[in-house]
Amino acid sequence: MAGNTFGKLFKVTSFGESHGEAVGCVIDGCPAGMALSESDIQAELDKRKPSEGIASTKRTELDKAKILSGVFEGKTTGAPIAIIVQNEDSRPKDYGSIAKLFRPGHADYTYFKKYGLRDYRGGGRSSGRETIARVAAGAIAKKILAQKGITISGFVSEIGGIEAKNFSEKDVAKVYENQFRVPDKEASKKIEDAVKKSIIAKDSLGGIIEIRASGVPAGLGEPVFEKLDAQIAGALMGIGAVKGVEIGAGFGCAKSTGSKNNDPIRIVKGEVSFMSNNAGGILGGVSSGQEIIVRAAVKPTSSIAQKQKTISENMVNADIEVIGRHDVCIAPRVLPVAECMVAIVLVNALLENLGSKISESK
Ligand SMILES: Cc1cc2nc3c(=O)[nH]c(=O)nc-3n(C[C@H](O)[C@H](O)[C@H](O)COP(=O)(O)O)c2cc1C
């Protein structure tokens, strides 16, 4: 199985299955000399854990990160950093009755066609649990970025078609205190009602997440095939259940005009200043110095308690009832994963930029 390594200079390899022994990652290319502890990684992993709220799975995992290598006396050494998280609350028996059936909306059928066999326990490699690897690596990437004055924040902007509209930067900063990661109290209340209805209907809901990277200097990104926006889109589309990505005005720009969509530029108090940010902070695949703004569409959770039509491994029609513990909406749990993937892309872009020019541009 290829495709488990991401990034060129800050290179992350993810391993492990949902109901196997453990999940984790190996990071090669982390600069030496940075203070790093398990608590740095834990802080991000805790954001990925199921919340206490009604929308989330009841699988109770501690998700305790253990650093196996690459850190000496509290500092990164430049050697590969291996991080492992044990699986503690796996219940393969939940999947025994559907071991030979393909769950609609999951990778069961396609993995079977590709490999001729599959780990049916919770989707194996295609499980959301694999994203622990990305969050562990992303925690380190976020720490590197913070040292360069770059911060990444995010929130859920929509669940079940209910949009968060009235919120401030302060609400965004506290978003992980809200079970839906929605920074708008009124929208959050409506979402709670929608989630309750969805549970009764044995159904699930989709959502939209927004990620913002602030303090990104102008000049990051490698044209032409590795444009910064292309890399961010690839990084986010690589997360399970993400079915669409937009940068800045995104799909909305198709309905706009050049005069409205272009972001005018002025010099204000001696500094370059854009008067709007429809580009989402990226022009020609290179960061403009504005905030990078990205949104991703998250599909409704595939595992629903309703009876569904499917087929078996021996190609016979069947009905399936997916038991086990699943989130009504995955968007709140995809959020920290997406933040971390954007962080990994930006760290790679920063490291790549070290060799991009001899002299400073004006
Ligand atoms: C953090 C996270 C948690 C997830 N949890 C669930 C879940 O509880 N139930 C489910 O059906 N899918 C869950 N998924 C999504 C599936 O992994 C994904 O939809 C499936 O593998 C099919 O891949 P695709 O949607 O990208 O085509 C989760 C994804 C992520 C990133």
C-alpha cells in the first residue's frame, strides 16, 4: 500500500489501523533544536477526540501520545520523530456481522477491488482514527509555524445547512469549548435541535469547516504544479469524508465579476495593503501575505443505523445495518485534522523557501 507519506522536506509517514494495535507517524525532516514534549502533541490530539456532546461517537479512547525517537533532553535532534498512540477501546466484534458486506459510503468496496482483501474492523486504514497520525505531526508543524509568527485557527461554519453567521474573532478563539466547534451560539442551538432529529431518524448530517492561517509571509508556494492552493486542496481532500475544498471566494467567484472579485492593492502607511481578500491569501499559487482562508465540505457520516441496501463480497444483494459508535456529524472532528494538514503544508512551503532566492525583494 503506497500513499502513506505526505510532504517533501517535513515528511510525515502515517501507520496503523482503526482496530489494530496502535496508530502513529514518523516525521522526517523536523528542524533540530526545537523544544518538544508529549504535552505539545497531546494538546492537539485532545481536540480530535470525540467531544462530550450529543453529536459525537461514544468510543472512549485516551489517545495518549508517546514519542519514541527524535527528541533528546526535551529538544528535537533532527532525527526521525516516531509517535505512537495505542488503540484501547477497539471493538472488532461490532463489525463481525458485516465482515463480508460493503458498508455504503465507506471504502469497503473500493479497497476490496484494489487489494483483494480488507481489514473490515472499522475500515482499517480508511478509518478516521488514522488521522491521529496527521494531528500528531501537525502539532509539531504548528509549533514550528508559531515560532515564525504564523497561527492557524478554524471553526465549523455550517452543519445540516445551518450556518454560523454572527460571531467575532473572540468566539473563534474559544471554538473548541463548543461541542459542534461552531462559534455562533444561536446557530449552535439550532444545530443541536437538528442533530437530535437526525439521531431519532437514524441518519447523519454534513457540514462545512473553515481554516485560517494568519501571519503567513508573502512568497510561500512553488508554482506551477505545486501551487500553495493546490497543495492545501490536496492535503484537505486526503482527509476522509472531505468532498470539496475552496480557497477565498471559492465557488462563489464563479458568480462574481472581475471588478468585484479582484482584491485592489494600496500602500497604506508605507505597507502593502489589499482592500479585500477574495483570493484567500494566495495569488498564482504563492502566498500574498494576506490571511489564507480555506473551506472544506464534509459529507454526512456514512455509518448510519438505518437499514441500507448493499452487496456482499461474493456479489450478492443484501441489506446492512451498521452498528457501532459513530458521530452524527463528522465536521467537528475533521476540523483539527484539517488545521494540522494546512500546518504541514505551510511548514513544507517555509522550508522550501529557504532556497528560493539570493537577495531580498523590495
Ligand atoms: C476524524 C474523522 C472521524 C471519522 N469518523 C467517522 C465515523 O464515526 N463514522 C463514519 O462513517 N465515518 C467516519 N469518518 C469518515 C470515513 O473515514 C470516510 O467517510 C470513509 O473512509 C470513506 O472515505 P471518503 O468519505 O473520503 O470517500 C471519519 C473521518 C474523520 C477524518
